[in-house]
Amino acid sequence: MGALRLVDLFAGCGGLSRGFLDANRDPGLGSKFEVVAAVEMDRSAAATYAANYGRDHLFHMPIQDWDSSKIPDADIVVGGPPCQGFSNLGKKDPHDDRNRLWREYARTVQTIQPDYFVLENVAAFYRSPQWTLLNIATSDDGPLSNYELQPYTLNAAEFGVPQLRRRAVVIGRRKDLPALPAPKGALAGQPEKYVSVQTALKGLESAVDPEHIDLPEGIFDFDGGLPGSFKTSELHLTRSFEALSLERFAAIPAGGNRTDLPYELQTPGWRRHKSGSMDVMGRLRWDKPSVTIRTEFVKPEKGRYLHPTENRPLTQAEGALLQTFPLDYQWCGAKVAITRQIGNAVPVLLATGLAKHLASAYR
């Protein structure tokens, strides 16, 4: 058969698109994937997507503004509606407007009527009202009544991602198609073989020039222009830190965290709270996968984001490699925008695993 047509919703910087296109390299895949449409509202993320995949199929707009007459036919729809409203780290506001974007995802699926759709989100998605509403949508009287949901909680590390990242992945299939087996990564049940931080970062120097702070010069011509595009390898940048922060970093031993700091270097809050998150001000371990890379992974006060040996947090380049983006991937936007894109992305190797799983249904 011809290429499998893919629509990527809430495409962000293109993690899902990259993963599905990378699957095409597998000679045993059979049918190849072709991305026919991608929708992304955020300007910097849309520019990153355009820098890597072109603009001809990119719709830079809120998904609710996407005219149904412009929506192409597709075999598969993928996407991860924003999760901040019900993330474990968020306010868990059931009325957060971002949570309602799943309705736009459902509207698009209803319009396209693909063979399969894939919805990726935080594991907490299954405890949200949106999960309940999605089930209602696929009930007998719902707009997606001709679809069956197959929900899974997947660990990205089992798919070769150097990161312990648990995600909700819902596969919807048309009821006239056979059920798919559960997605299974090549490293499932083999945690001793998970990819380590050291292996993931081998393409970069450990030491970063303390004067190397600013992005290279360059403007990417997209919606008025913005910084870019920069290869992953050009994002191996540090930040300016106060003397107190540098002293704290130096006091954290290998594999340690905030509890290893001497009393005079602790904040009042850390002195009061001896339990809770033990990842704050923590060092990653060379021989293990990283913790989940989130949107503020350059801030060690937000989690275990200190370099395993250097007295600094992760760089954007290191975060991108831990999300399995290649060194030549192109990024656009200010440093904070690029950091957010990296943290919000679906890890490329997880997306590739899902692509191969779906492709198996067409053999």
C-alpha cells in the first residue's frame, strides 16, 4: 500500500513527527509514514517545526481555529493536548482551558475518521475528568462511537529513551479493525539495559565554557522572525549563577541532593522539610537514566537536574539528547522557549516505537 498519512496535533517542536519519520528507516516496516498536516499554536515551537520539516503542511494557529474544510484525510492522527491543568506538578484545575483542548483533538478525529489515533499525555491523565469524557465520547451515543480505546501507561526507558518517563498513551482504533497488542519496548523487563545518561551525552563535552552563555546570532524567518535556527550541538550553553548557587552545586556529591548540603547552605524551607521531593538540587547519575525532563530542567531547584560531575545544571543540548533528539536537530526561539519545547516534547525514540507498533497493523 502507499504511504500512511499522518496528522500531528499539538505538534510542538516535532517529537512525534520525528519519531514516525525515523521509523521509515526500518527496512522491515512495510508501509512508510508521511506527515500531511501539523498544527501548533506556539510561535517558537511552530518555527522549530518549520525549520525541520518545512512549512507547506504546518498550520500555525490555535487548533480551535483550524477550519474543518482544511483538514486533510489521514490514516493516523497523533498528538498530546496540553497537560498542565492536571499534571502532578500543576494546580490540577479541572476548569483549566488547556484541558478542554482534548475536545478539539476529538473534533479532528471525528472529521478525519482515521484508522487509528494516538493520544499521549502525563500518566495522571487517567485520573482526570478529560479521560472520563473521552470514554463517554467513544460510548454508543458519542461522537467517536466507532472507536475503541486501548489505554496504556508506558515507560519511555523501555523504548531506549535514557529517561525514566512514564506516560499515558491511548490508542484509539476503528471498531472494524482488529485490536492491537500492547506496545512493548525492546528493553521491557530489562532495566539493567536501560540507556544511561553517560551514553546519551557522549556526543557532548562534559565541561562547558562558563563564558558560553548566549545563543549564536541568527534570525529565522518565521512570523516576523525570531532567534534561530540552532542545532542541538549549539545549545550546549550554561547560565550566569550567583556565588551562593555555585557553592551549593559544589557541595552536592555524586548522586546526592539538597539533604547533602551543610546547614548554612540550606534554604529555610529545606531545613523545615526533611521529607518530600528528594530530587531537588539532585545530581543525575552517569550509570542510570535521567529523571523526567520537564520544562524547567535547567533549574536544579526544580528537580534532579544537576550534571553528574560538573557544578552546573543540564544544558539545553543535554536535555534535547535525553529526549533523544539528534545533534543536528534545528531549534528556534529564545533559550527559555527552547527549554520549554524540549521539556514538552514526546521523546523521539518513544514516538518511533509507537510508529513501528502501528505500522505492524498494516502488514
